[in-house]
Amino acid sequence: MATWGVHSFENDDAVEWAAAYREMGFDLAASTIRIALEDFSNNRLSASIGTRAIAAVEAVAQALGRGSEAAAVAFDGAPAPDPAKAEALVAEANELVMAVTGASELAQLWKEADPEHREAWMGSLTDLRRRLNGAPAAAPAPSPETAAPPAAASADVTLDDIRKAIGGLARDIEALRRETAENFDRLARRLPGADR
């Protein structure tokens, strides 16, 4: 049985994909993303392809200097990627993350999970999209089994911390607005008669 966790590299398919990436380099990320998008448009994006595709999106973020600690470990020893090629894939990578979280087999499997794990998985993918679009990497959220109870949270939150958080949220909202507009434009180009 495969191992499944809420983060990008906490499953067997992504770990195997990362091993292939270390051998083959960035072209594997580009082809994985494009194949997964094609599968999604044909309504056949399997959970296995979805987890590999998320690993490929992690490779794009890593190539842009916005990778996670887990990605740095998973891709250690891979050929150096071309940041320009990675930048050219950002729109497709965003589209793919939206596809995986929307109407994919992987999303359906997580829908059947308990709410705490499902929210942690969605949070992991939200962080991936933030990094993909230029936000710095956040500290990985602990898996629900290891998360500290809310009472253990620090009460030393300052007004400056709150202002920084609000500023970050404002940037995220603006990035999501741009991405949504771009996604609608792409969708309109793909659907025949959508310009009516």
C-alpha cells in the first residue's frame, strides 16, 4: 500500500518522481505538468499522476528559488534548472494545482478523508501556490498528528506581527485575483463559443 501524507513529498509516487527528476532534470517537470493538464482536460487525472504533478510544480518553485525545505531534500543532486524555463511554466503550474484541488481523483480521495487532514492538504497546496507566485516559503505546517494544540500557541503576538500578516494577505488576495482572471481567460480560449 502506498504511503500518503498531506505534504507534497509524503507519498510514494512523488518520492519516485523526485528520484527520476534527479536523473533527468527540469524537462521532466515540464512534461509532467503538460501531461497532467492534458489528462485533466480529458477527465482522467488520476491520483497517481496528480501527486507526481504536484512534485513537478514543486520543481518549478524550486527552480525559481522559492522551494520548500522538503523540495531541497527531494531534489538534492538534480541538474541545475533554467529559471527562465521555470518562469515560462508558472501559469500552467498554477492551472495544474487548481485542477488537482478541484475535480481530480486526488481531490476526491482527500474529500473522503477527515476534515483536519483534508484542510492540512489544502493548506499545503495553498502554500505551494504562494511560493510558485513569489511569496517566500512558509514553515511547513505540522501534520495533524504532530500539531500542537491551540492552547500551546504563543500569546506574544504584536501589532506589528498583525500588520505584517494583513500585508501578506493583501498580496495573496491580489495574486489570487490576477490568477483567477488569467484562468478565466485561458478557460474562455479553450471552450468553443465561450466568447459569445
